[in-house]
Amino acid sequence: MALNYWTARPNSEANIAASTFGALAGANAPGSSYFGGMVGKPAANYGRALAAQEYGQSGLRRQSKIGKMDLQRAFDKRMEAMPQTFNRRGMIDSGTFKRDTGRAYGDQLRNLGRLELALQDALAGSEFNIQGAGRTMDQSVFDGLLSAAERRAQLASQIKAAS
């Protein structure tokens, strides 16, 4: 088993990753000092951003379902009252009942469509936020790797100058 010497713990995630995928994977695994310093904080921020977006999306979906139930309840009440209203006027067979029934179904479908469009627009905005959080994490990790590479290059030039 390959050992990740950053942690010196044989059963840590870093050592399991190092033994499975090599030293680079071990260096990027949770529990290694490399992960904690360069990748850990951006990854934690990204996880928090994803959790917040998921919570927001579940709220949007819940509100949409409640709205659909309210629309269905109102539609059912409207359809239930329609035959009595037309029969009271003596117009049940006049063709207007059929026309108004068709309009009621059309109204119901349009309202459901509007509700679904609003939900999809809100979810798309949330997905853009998730993508932004991913780009922020990638940039943070890249900046950390770049500064580490610059430190190594500076150290190498100092060592070369000293010899």
C-alpha cells in the first residue's frame, strides 16, 4: 500500500486514495494538508453554495406544487358549479355550456403553463448560480496551485543561486 506521508495515518482517505490512484490523488484527498490548504476551503464553500441552491430549488418546487393544487381546486369548483348555473337559466343544451366548458379547460391549461414557465425560469436562475459557484471554486483552486508553483519556482532559483 502506498503511504501518503502528509498524514502518516495508514487508513486515512488520503492514504486510501494514494494507494488506489497514486500520490497525486492522495495529495488532493480530504485529510491531507495539501487538500486542507489549497482545495479544502474552496470545496467547502462550493458545498455550501450547492446546499443553499438545492434548498432554494426545493422551495420553488414546493411552491409550484402548492400553486398547482390551488389551481386544480379552483378549476374543480368552477366545473362543478357550471352545469347547475346553465341548467338554472335553461341553457344547458344551448351550446354555450359546451363552449364555456372548453374555455374553462383552456384557462386551466394556460394557468398551469404559466406556473410551469415561472418554475423553470426560477430553476434556470438557480442553475446559473450553481455554475457560478463552480467557476469560483475552480478559480480559487487554480490560484492556489499557481501560487504554490510560483513558490516552488522561487525556491528552486534560491537553491540554485546558493549552490
